[in-house]
Amino acid sequence: MELKIGKHLVGENHPTYFIAEIAANHDGSLERALQLIRLAAEAGANAAKFQNFRGPEIVSDYGFSHMNAQVSHQANWKKSVTQVYNEASVPFEWTPVLKEACDQAGIDYFSSPYDFEATDMLDPYVPAYKIGSGDITWLEACLRMAQKGKPVLLATGASDIGEVQRVVDAILAVNPQLILMQCNTNYTAADGNFDNIHLNVLKTYHLMWPDLILGLSDHTHGHATVLGAVALGARVVEKHFTDDNHREGPDHAFAMNPESWADMVQNTRQLERALGSAEKFVADNEKQTVIVQRRCLRAARDIKDGETLTRDMIAVLRPATPGAIEPQEIENVLGLKSHKDIAQGQELRWTQLSN
């Protein structure tokens, strides 16, 4: 299966599609958002993605203020959850400006909407929709996006297989253009997150939905998780993107920067080349080593015309001269007669032997 996102074909037989998740890393500045788009494109991203949420439409101030304590990555936030979301929101009026900047940079623009109004507002501007892991149980929001008839990317962090199956079935009932993404939603960038990303879930997804394109929405550091996912069949990768990991903000610490992003893309392109074909054959650059590393049957001593070959008269040595008898044929050579003189070390050929 393959899908088209913007001008890019996405699928098993196409290069991995990289999404730079800018999200809140604009830090409230449209100019920073535009600069991050340019930097992402230069680093090899195929798309820049934002998140369209508004504080009151995504979080309950009462709910978070009455929790005993902030948890996970939010425990390190110096501001309340509600304030952080309010300051990180992308104003709707930025949308055409961001889209134009992506067009100029030669990459796709899309976003994750977190309310119905945002979903409808984005429709004229985006070639695809991204559903964040936190909305995997909000089926009406998922279907609102799916019913737009565009590719849908679904992150499946912090969910079990039953929840994934429910939302996948619901989306596929109205839109077959689904990209299913493994994800872990711990944003702490801790080394222990490698123990919890469970890339082998991609195998399960492929078994359950063999026609779906697979992807990875990732927050681990380095490149191991991305390379592993691509090796397991993922063809869409989403990572957060910033220009400075030391900036203050909810997403900067675990994001990729221009240098690490470019390295990730380069490493992945090398991996894609290395994955190659599933067919086993002698590769073009191995054809000479077939000769110099393999063995053939050779005369262990001078053999006279008319001699009957016994095992002690045969050596198995490199190189495997083209046309020489191969080692697996040794039993078929024993008992045959030479009808010409063969020098010690010379390769044996069928044309030299007879019954």
C-alpha cells in the first residue's frame, strides 16, 4: 500500500517520510516558527507539523489544579499545566503563514488539531491529519478528521491493543488512508525510555493490519529507536524539532536539533540502502569474491592421462576458477578417469574426465 502526502509517496517501497514536530517549540513567536520550518527543511525533513490546541479546549484548569502533584515530564514545568498550554498554542491566524513558509521551503505542512473547530479550520491547508496519542479514545474527534478524506496518522502511545483495534476499525470504516504509528508518550528523555518503546509492536501491527503503512512517533534520544523502527517496516517517522535543546519550554529538551536531525536522516537513508531486497542472490559487488573466496576441485598431484581419480588425488582450494568443478560435486568425480594430463594445482573440469 502507498499513500500520497503532498507531493510525497509514502509506503513500504518509498523512502522514510520524516515529520519535524515543531509543536510548542515556537515559544509563542511566529518568527521562530518560520525559522524552525526553514531549519527543518534544510536538515532533511519532509514535513513540518504543528499542534492546534487552545488551553480551555484541551485541559481542565480545575482538573489539573486539583491533582495532588504534576506527574511525568510535567513535574518539571515551572508554570501550571493550563498556563503552559495557553502559551504554547498556535493561533489560528498563523495557519496560512505557516503553510506558505512550508511551501516555500519545499516541505509539507500539517497539524494535530485538538478540537472540532481546529479540525475544520485546517482542512483547506493540510494534506493529512495527525491524531495524537492522547485522543485515541475520543472516537468522535478521530472520525471528524478521518471523514475529511485525507491520510490520517495515528499515534498509539499509552494504549493497549484493544484500544488500538477499536480506533483503527472505526477509522478504516470511513477512510482507508491510515498510517499506524507506534509511540511511547514519556517525554522525559530518560535512558530508561528505551526499555519502554517496544518496537516489536510494529510486528504485531503488521500481522493484524498487513495493508497499513506503519510509522513511529518517537521521543527517545539518539537514533537507535528510529533505525530499529525503519528496519521493522516503519516508513513514517515523527520527532520533535528545535534549534536549541537548552531553551526553556515543554518540548525542547527531548527534541532533535538541526545537526542531530540531519544525522538521523543520513543514517536512515544508509539503512534503507542496506535493507535492499528480500531476495537472496549474489550481489553485484560480490561477483569477484565468488571466485577468490570459494574453492574448486584441483589436482593434489600431477595426474596422468588414464588415471582413475581417488580422493587423495583431489585438493579443494581457492580460487574457484570459472568452469571448474565445485566442491559439492566431489563424490561424483571419484572413480572417473582423466583423459589428459593435469598438473598439480590445476583446476579439474568435466571436459578432462570420463567414465
